[in-house]
Amino acid sequence: MLLSLQQDPPWVGFRVNTLLADITDVIESPVFSGIGCRPVSWRPDAFLVPFECRQRLVNSKAFTEGQIYLQNLSSMFTAQLLSACPEEQVLDLAAAPGGKTLILAQAMKNRGRIAAVEVVKNRFYKLTENLRRCGVQIANCYHKDGSKVGRQCPSMFDRVLLDAPCSAESRIRANRPDTYAFWNLHKIKDMQRKQKQLLHSAILALKPGGLLVYSTCSYAPEENELVIERQLQKFAGQLEVLPVEAPFSNTQTGLTQWQGKPLNRMLSRTLRILPDPQTGMEGFFVCLLKKDTACVE
Ligand code: SAM
């Protein structure tokens, strides 16, 4: 286990929601003048502002009208990795509050269909409200347990995003005891159990030949490599881990052994995003999976 005991990041990321607004119009509007807005080289709709400007953004009309969405760059990268396309059938299996669903809808140009699933009621309402405010027209939101979806909708989706519930180790801040008050080894085990169920469901729901992104904001191998290792064993020979290529260097490749036990060598193609004070990027783990065209469960 690796804990990052960092302070709040000095930069805050946000995206212009191209479903509702033009990038240049938003960035040249008065709210952004004089605050040192930095473009992000690998996403034309993404920008960074100093942390102290966060509240100014939240209070802006662009924010309340859904023209901008505050989001960490690591989250943006995770959703972008799925490479969703217009007209596809996409599943977002743990979707609230919906920041990554919005990226999928933008990539799909509001054409096709997204099934966005969330099990916690108040988070489900937040999800539907965020997607409505941001002009997402192709999402159907479902208040249900994602671990049941795979059996109910087998081989239905071209792409699946599972941004799994996790122990959120990368959000731990040394100056904020509330961020680690509930962290313990039992919590990691409990999360691992849920993650295994959700990932199994996600794979069942994926069409043969389809792509799946699994991500967490935890560093724990128990919540990452070991969760994937389990499914690689269950779907023996029918899943391929594809290499994750990142347009930034604050990364570490996935582990191929843990506590003396060898793991599937394909796990070296997964990626940990390490916290980066230059961009405010938070720690994340990402894995891109492809289901074999001949996969049968
Ligand atoms: N992808 C979201 C975003 O970028 O806005 C964040 C997702 S958050 C990491 C994980 C979400 O999964 C939480 O909202 C949590 O309530 C939800 N969740 C937990 N267990 C679930 C389950 N069994 N089925 C569906 N959603 C679940």
C-alpha cells in the first residue's frame, strides 16, 4: 500500500462542455480574464486554474448553466481512454456524479446511447441533475445495483466504463483528517469484494470485441491488479489487457507480482497515475481491457 500524504493540489482542472458551448467563447468570457488559465496539451477542452480561483468558477454563470465542469485531469484521462464514438451503445456502471458520463457524451456528440447506473439514491439524483444541466440527451439513468447488470444485459454494450467505488486512497490529505478517518484494511477488503462483482458484471455486459476501462482512485493492488487478475482467471484466454499510453509522464506501470505471488504478466500494461503538483493530477489506476470476439461465458 502506498499512501500519498499530500496537500490540496495547487491547480484545479475544468472542461468546457462542448455540448453546450464553444471553447473560445467560454475562455474569452470575463470570468476567466486575469486568472491565468492554462490549456492542457492533450485535451483542447481542458484547462487549469490556480486553486484559489476555484470558487470564482463555481459561482460563475458558465458553471451553473453547465458550460463548464470542474474535474481533475486524471478523471478526464480515464474517461477519454475508453474512446467512445457516436452511435455506440455505452455503459457507465458506477456513474454518479456523472463527470465521466459527460465526457463520454461529448465524445459521442450526443449520438448513440449511454446507460448510466448508480446504486446510491441521492447520488443517482445528483447524476440525473448534472446530466440534465449539461445537456446530455443520450443517457438513460438507472437507479440500480451495477453488479446485476451483466446478467440482465449480456453482451449488449460496445464499451463499458467501470470507475469503481474504492477506498479513495489518493484523496487522502495530510491536513484533512476527515479524508482518512474511515480508511482501514477492512475497508480495502470490502471494496475489493464489490469491485470484483462489478467488474465481472461489466465484462458480461460487454459485447465480444468490445472495450472496457476499469479505474479506481486507490493505490492498493488489492483494489486494482488483484481485481483484474481474478477476472483474467475467470475468463481465461478471453480477455486481453491493452497497453495504456498516457500523454504525461507521472505514471508507473502495473505490478506483475504482489506479496511474493506472481500475477498475470499482461498487468504490466495497466497504469498508475501518480499525483503531480504541476497539474494537480490526482492518483489513479487505469486498465483497458478487450473482450475476445469469441468470448462465451
Ligand atoms: N464515474 C463517476 C464520475 O466520474 O463522476 C464517479 C464514480 S465513483 C468513483 C463510484 C460510484 O459508484 C459512486 O457514486 C457509488 O455510489 C457507486 N456505486 C457503488 N456501488 C455500486 C453498485 N453496486 N452499483 C452501481 N453503482 C455503485
